[in-house]
Amino acid sequence: MFPERFSNLPAYAFPRLRALLDGHAPGGDILHMSIGEPKHAFPGWVAQVLADNIDGFGRYPVNEGAPELLESITDWVQRRYGVALETDQVMALNGTREGLYSAGMALCPERKNGTPVVAMPNPFYQVYVISALSVGAEPCFVPATSETGFLPDFSVLPADVLNRLALVYICSPANPQGAVASREYWQALIALGEAHGFQILADECYSEIYRDAAPVGALEVAHEMGADPERVVIFHSLSKRSNMPGLRSGFVAGGPQSIARMRQLRSYAGAPVPGPVQMVSAQLWADEAHVKANRTLYHEKFIAADATFGDVPEYVSPQAGFFLWLPVPDGEAATLELWHKTGVRVLPGAYLGREVAGANPGTGYIRVAMVAPMKDMQRGLKAIRETLYD
């Protein structure tokens, strides 16, 4: 029997989108702008690295990650954030979703002044809530709206919630809004965690797609503050950074105790990253040329989006990531109208949020993924503008 704690979960965002749209004929050539699946080219040398290590499919892979991969990751963290990690502070992941889910299983206590609370932004990446529910914790949805700069303010939570708070999920750059946590934001959140004894799970998988300055990292700030080494756990991926969502490769890093617990859980219930994939991943983390080229392509898309929507009331240009969070009267109605008239497929913002106190902060938005080739993306942006705003 399906556990009762899962009984009130709505359908996942994309089955909901199919149910909304698939009974209606598209009004033009179909253009997918609903899912964040990068379409830029990944490095051509990947195929050769994979071929050179193909015999690795004949062996069980290393649970926590091969030494070459872990060293490549720690070298990258040092270059990117100025934080020196030991290899026992890192574990390779089958994409960040695996790690974000298993972190709750490995790190959330069974009790903390009663039922533990796991807090997250609202709207949010949906794996956060299922992780909380899987360990019997109470999910707490904290608004991330225009009033809060599209980042959640966890400090406003009631004292009884803060006292039970065990884990906080936070995404920066934010999916879906593209907001970036400042150094001051991280300092305040880490200080709150130190005061109330909760861990911060920093989902940073969009960290390498930005406009101007590289986003500051949670682990970087925690290190600067001299915070408890276990306070912050970070998650990164090659899906967006290197345009390889099908590689299913990322990493988690944090304090040695936290990573030891996640490694132990993996040894019982997880699946390590295949050996040849680990070797490709090691090369990708070591190379920045393809990342810079990728970022240039997205920069051109930011400019195109601003030119298209800059005069739309309440439009906020994203600081990073590759999503637009466009204001509309009703996200579902706008999504259906756009599909019916143009064939452009976007995602209603409400599908990424939860209703709290009678309101879902995603209702008045659509999420638009700027991942298509530039020519197709420009067509899609033009169709959205003319259909929904002109």
C-alpha cells in the first residue's frame, strides 16, 4: 500500500503538463521550452575519453568515486571557490537529483524537538519535498517571491519551527527564477543554521551559467566564516555546466561526517556512477574552455530575452541559470493558450510550487527554458511575446 504521507502529492510537473496540453492540437511547429534539458554541444573529445575507458563497463565501479574523479572535483572546488577539500569530503553522484534525495535519508535526524522540519523555497525543485516525506519529516514551504528577491527568507519562520528545523534546501542560482544568493544572504543563512543547528543543502547545479560575476558559493562563505564544517553540503552537476544531462554525473561535497553517512547509504541502497562515466567526468571537471563557450551562448540568450520582454511589467531579468520566470495572470491558462495558438510548450509556474495559506506563489507565472538553439529560441520568445503580452 502506498504510504499515507505520499497520498497528497500532486502528479509530477511534466505528467501534469502532458495532461493539460496533449488533448489539444498545437497551433504551430512544436517547440519545447518547458524542460531544462541543455541543447548546446558538449565537448567533442568526450567520445574518445569514453572509448578509451570502455572496458570499465566490465567492472563494478568505485562506490564513492574513482580517485581520479575525486581529485578532479576537489581541484575544481579549489579553483572555483578557494576551498581546499580532502577527497573524503566528496562523493560522485548519478546526477544531483540522486544526491539531493539521498541527503535527506542520510542526514535528517528521526527526531529534533519532535518531528523534524525540512524547509525549502516555494516554488522549488520537486525532489526536495519527496526526500523530506520519505524520512517522515515535515516539509516547510517558504515563499520565494518578488517581495523576497525570489529567494526564501528562512529567518521569518516561527521559533517552534526553527527549533525543529533539521535541513534547509536552497537553490542558487535559483530554479525557476534565476536569482542568485549574495555573500550576505549566505552569511545570514549560515549564521541562522549555526544558531539553530540545522544543515544547509545547497543545490548549485546552475552555478556556471551566469551573466557577469560568478555566483558566490555556500561552502565558500561557510569556510570564510569558520562555520561548522558539517553545516553546508553542496551539490553540483555536469548536466548544465557541460551540456551532458544524459551523462547523469555530479557530486556532493561537505563535511567528512556528512559525506561518510551519504557514502554508507550509497553502499547499501545506491548505485555508483559507471567507471567510464567517471573518467569522462574527471576530464570535464578539469576543463574550463567548454564551460566558457557555453556561458557565452547563454549570455546571448539573456540579451535576446531582455530585448523581448524588457518592457513587460514585472518582468525580472534572470541573473543566472537558463530559465525565464514570466509573469502572467494565470500560468495554466497562459500555457494552454500558447500551445493552442503557437505550438510553443512552456511550464505553468504553479506546477513547481505548493499552495500554502490558500496561495501558490507560482500561479501567476510560466517557466520558459532557454535551451533550444538560438534561432528556435528567438522564434519561441517572439511567439510568447505576441501571444501573451501584445
